[in-house]
Amino acid sequence: MAMIPLVRLAHARSGDKGDTANVGVIAYDAAHYDLLVEALTPEAVKAHFGELVKGEVERFPLPNLHAINFLLHGALDGGGTQSLMNDAQGKVFSTALLRMEIAVPDEIAAQLPERGWAPDGWSAESYTGGGA
């Protein structure tokens, strides 16, 4: 198995609903949707964001769209009208999630085009600009 950044398999969008960040992840290729479902468990996504997500992570698979929607509860320090976070509306959560490394079979990793960036040690501290 090869470890690759999620951005090689999918693109994403994010936003806010109060204190909850909403992140949609969409497979570039429908054939890779099952890899996303397997790798992007609520537990794995919560672990990736660490202390930045204070509540639970809910996952909603959307197989007809080859997508998964996540709700990250307690991730916006009160939300856009209350928070002093750099990204109080959760717009960058999608980019942060695309930096998550996931395991895929070697033969699939070898066929994927390079997209995005090389992972650089993303952390909750680097995202929030200080303490999470």
C-alpha cells in the first residue's frame, strides 16, 4: 500500500453552519469512491484535525455523486459571527482535509496524476495560526 495525499483522489469544498464546518469530498474518478469511503471514516477525519474539531464528526456518504459530506461539530470557535479564528467560516477546512494522507493500493497510486502539493506536516497549529 502507498500513502498519498487525498488531493490526488478527490477535490473538496467547505463552509460553515454556525459552529459546524461542512466539508464535501468528491472523487475525481467514480472508480475511486470506495477508497474514499474506506479511508475517510469519521474517526480518521477527526484524528486528522486533532484538537481543532472539538465535537463529533458526522459522515454522510453520497454514492450517487461519488462524494462524502462531513459535519465537523465544534470546529469554528462559535462560528462566523462570534469567532476570532482566521477562518471562522470554515472555508479552508477542505484544503486542510485534502492534505490528509490515505493508504491506497500501489497500482492505483502509480496511475494517479500528481495534483496539489506535497504534504508538509500540516497541523492544527499551522491552520489556526497558533494554538488550536
